[in-house]
Amino acid sequence: MDLSVVVPTLNGRDRLAASLDSLASRAPNAEVVVVNGPSADGTTGMVRERADVDVLVEVADRCINVARNAGIAAATGDAIALLGFDLRIAEGWVDAIRDGLAAANAVTGPVSRGDDDNSDELERREIAGRDVRYFNGDNVAFRATTLRETLDGFDEYLRTGGARDAAHRLAGAGYEVAWHDGMRTNREADEHAGPGPHGPDEQHRNWKYRSLSYRLTKNYGPRPTVARRTLTHAFGDAADAARAVLRGEGSPSAWFGSGREVISGILRGSADGLVARARDRSDTRNPSGLSVEKQRAVATYDRRE
């Protein structure tokens, strides 16, 4: 197995350095592709000084899925792993990828936080007859052909939820995601609080529901299952927010504002999902994927040449 590791990063120089140190120590034969940008903390200089990074790709778009696709395009291995810039791999990580990909088209593993060794496990849902196995986009590996041909990379429309969308599309193709405890990574407990640097996270209500509605509508069409799942999430969040107001931990105006964001996100995501479904009627379901011709990289530094 020839392994490429794609590491998207944005303004995380010191944490990236620790992650690269772990790769150099525990995956010395892997091809390392760092996708940076647009960082303003000296990341470019730090990476270019390292002999253990094979390719540095500079991008201008903050979208994590654009960065992922730019790295996938530069990778040459027959297996491609995606690693968060603030994660350090454990001993045996590469062997776990090899074992996992021998049995499945994709494999993921735990992301531990501080002393918590049980922070993750494989999440599964059955949706419209599909057994969807979700994975952490910061710690996952694919057979390169699966990532490029079956998925066409990640959907660049999505500012958040790209990994979950890919899980739906893998399930639609009849492929499984394996879980391997040996594919362990570690993130310090206080290193990833709040929204990620690449864009909004699931706490951003408008994008949470825009992403959810988009990926469900795009992958399954306008069916009752999609509406039920979306509304179940929305009612749950609304109930939590209402209880916070009753406890004095929130205001009615904030509750109404959150509701407007949820409704706006659902309507926009559903409409865009229908358009995306019409644009790509294949099993790939990715009209904004890797194969779309666009200039993702603004500069590339390649030590392989």
C-alpha cells in the first residue's frame, strides 16, 4: 500500500508542526501533502523548511472541502488519508489503515481528546434503506479509486458537513466504512473549542440546517423521510433553546432569531439540494466535486519533482 496523507490547515502552525512530527515518526514512508490557506501565521515558511513534507499546496478559499479536494488532486498514493492539522497519530495508525482498507473501501478510527480514550465510535443510521456509516473527516482513509471515482472527492458547496455527505454517497454506492481502534489520533482537550478555522461548524444554526437539508435532499430526493429527519432535528434544537430561555440562560429574542436562521437554512438547503440532484443524476451525487475544473491551488511546492 502506497499511502498519501492530506493535511488541510489554516492558521494552525504550531499544532500542524506537532501533527507533522507524529507523521514523520510513525508514518515515515507516507507521502505527506499539506494544503494551506489562506494562513497568516507563518505556516508556509514552516512547512517549506521541513524535508518531511512532499507537497505544499496553497489555496485561497477557506472552505475545508476545497482544501480536501486540492490535496486529493495532488496525492499519488493508492490509499489516501485525511488528517486534521491539530491531530497527532498513534503508533500503529498506518497498519490500521492497511488492515481496514483490506476489508472495506474506507476506514476511520478514534479521535481522542486529552485523557478521553472513548470519545468516538462508529455512528450508523438507516436512511431510506441505506446503512449509512459516518466517519470523522479529520481521521479517515480511502482507497484512492473510491475517493476519486465513486465519490469524486468532497462537495465544495458545503461549508460544513462534507464528511457526512460523503458517507451518504458511499452508502448509496453500496460501500462500507470500517472502524479500526488502532487508527487512533489525539487532540488536546482545549485545542478545538468553538468554530473550526475553515468555516462554520454545526453550532452555526443557519449552516447546520442548510447543510443538513441540502445533503439529504440531494442524496434522497424530496421524500417524507428527508422532511421528518430535518424537522426532528429542528424541533429538538427549538426545545433545547426554549428550556434555556426558561432557565434564564437565553432570551426570547435570541430564540426567535435562532428560529429564523433554522427556517432560512432549511429552505435554502432544500432548494439547492434539488438543483444539485438535477445537475448530477449519477450515483456520485456531487455536482461540485473534484472533477469540476477550477483553479483551487494558487501555488504548489512539490519536492517530488
